[in-house]
Amino acid sequence: MRFIKFTIKLHPINFHIFSNKRNLISNVINLGIKFIEFSIYLSIKFIEFSIYLSIKIILNSINLIIQIFNIRF
């Protein structure tokens, strides 16, 4: 039997798929599951980054307000 090796490198997921005719369907299902895991990972990282940016913007706004009050008084 001829085996085809696919190497897919997605940060942080590295996985290898060895496929023949019998387990091709399970490999496609596993690839779909890995893709769903990777998209969930990316969405969590995007949410973390947006929360980080929101907190940074709020802190910079508070700092700017404090500087304005220090200039006026």
C-alpha cells in the first residue's frame, strides 16, 4: 500500500496525517477537528488581544485625564 504523508504545520498545532484508502475518512474528520481547535485557539487569542487593547486604552485615557487636571490645577 502506498502511504501519503501530509505534514501540516499550524502554530501551535503540528500534526501528521498518514492516509490510505481505509482511514482517509477518519483522517479528514481528524483534520476537521484540528482545524476547529485551531480556529477556537485563534478566536481566544483575538479576544485576549482585544481585552488587552481595551484595558490599555482605558488606562491611557485615565492617565490623560489626570495630566489634564494636573495642568489646570
